[in-house]
Amino acid sequence: MSRTNFDQLLEAGCHFGHLKRKWNPAMAPYIFMERNGIHIIDLHKTVAKIDEAAEAMKQIAKSGKKILFVGTKKQAKDVIAEKATSVNMPYVIERWPGGMLTNFPTIRKAVKKMASIDKLMSDGTYSNLSKREILQISRQRAKLEKNLGSIADLTRLPSAVFVVDVMKEKIAVKEANRLGIPVFGIVDTNSDPNDIDFMIPANDDAKDSVEVILNACCAAIAEGLEERKAEKADEKAAQAQNEGEVEEKPRRARKARKEEEAPAAAPVAEEEAPVAEEEEAPAAE
């Protein structure tokens, strides 16, 4: 069953492309028609592409890996932050920090700097500084939080990147391509889909359009996370059962030995009883 349908996408305005004169010829297979100088996207193909991307994202989440959501345009910021947070995934909604993927260790140092400032605040060292130093450190902390706070838990490179408007976020796409990281992207009629591994042809300028697509993808991620939890629970149960069986084997062995010894003693008593009767009989006569 499809995660979205034609009517949902139509209502959200996913079918509106850019002006005909701004189009990218590589998007021709996904354009249904032109109306009033604007290209109209074929939503039947969009539905199929959303399902394909959602299934791939589900498998990534199921394997316990992270997907980085990227979208710095105003109309997509709040939606991306909300949806990515709901499935506990990192996201970038402010300026893309150049080299975030290709120079990831440096970005991690900046995140650690933020953690060290927090430590200063908590251990009392902060109160011994002058007002000027406190103000400088506070500003630095606020800047780091704004740009990198959403990726503080990203301790290693993400396994995939989801991009809203691949044209605006071209640096992120290039970095991901260079490192061989799969790219999921909402691609409008003015963008090039060739660098995107899982492209979703749709309007990337409307908030409703971005939201309906992210809803489908994040629902798939949530399913993957639930399946991962269930698998882990089953593994723990199986492990506990195996440990119980290992402990039970010595008990069974001891019980089996006792049962073997008990029947061996009984026949000896039965054999001795008739001998005693035979010895007593002649004495009575």
C-alpha cells in the first residue's frame, strides 16, 4: 500500500513546478504538462518515488544508522526540525557548515567545544571569570548551539542525507556524493536529479508540499526503529532462554544419574529376600 496518494499530494500543491524557461531538461520524464508557462509535475511518478525512498530510509533506520536532514530555506526549516526530532535524527536548518561531511573531525571538535563550555558552567569555573569573558563565551556558545546544536549527537558520518531543494543545498549534495553517502532529495523542475540517489519529483518551495513528503518518510523511519526494537527484544528473550537451557542441562544430568542409581539398588534387595526365606525353611522343620 502506498504511503501517500495522488489526492494528498495534489492538495498540498506538490505538482507545481517552476517556470518553463527555468526548467532542467533532465526533469523531462517527470513533467506531466505545461500550464500558463509553469511546468506541472506528474504526481503518479511522485507517489512511486516517495514509496521507493521511504522503504530505503526504513531499512537504514532499522539497521540503527542515522539520516541527516538538510534544508535551510525559510519555509522548510520548522517542518524539518519537527519531523527529524520526532524520529531522533540529526538535522541542519541554518547555514550549511562547509566541510561538515568531508571534514567531519573538525566539526566534531566544534561540538566538543560546546560541551566543554557547558562543563565550565556546571562546575563553577564560569562564576570566577570576568563579565567580559562570560559574555564572549556565552555568545560563542549561542552561535555553536544555533549552527551545530542539532547535530550534537551525531558522533560519526551519517549513513544517508535527505535534502530539501537540492539546488540550494548543492554543497551538501557534493560532499555526500564525494564520500559515497546516499542522497535522498526533493527535486523541483529547475534542478538536476542526476546526483540524487533517491529523488522525489515535487514542489520544494511550498511548506505543505515538504510536510506531506516528510510525513511519509519519517513514518517509514519510525517503522524501521520499531522493528529494530522488536528484533532486539526477541534477541534478548532468545539469549535469556539459551542461558536458562545451559543452566538446566547440569540439573537434568544430575537428575538422570539419580534415576539410574535408584533402580540399580532395588533389584539387589529383591534377590536377597528369597535367599533368606530358603535358609529359614529347613530350620523350622
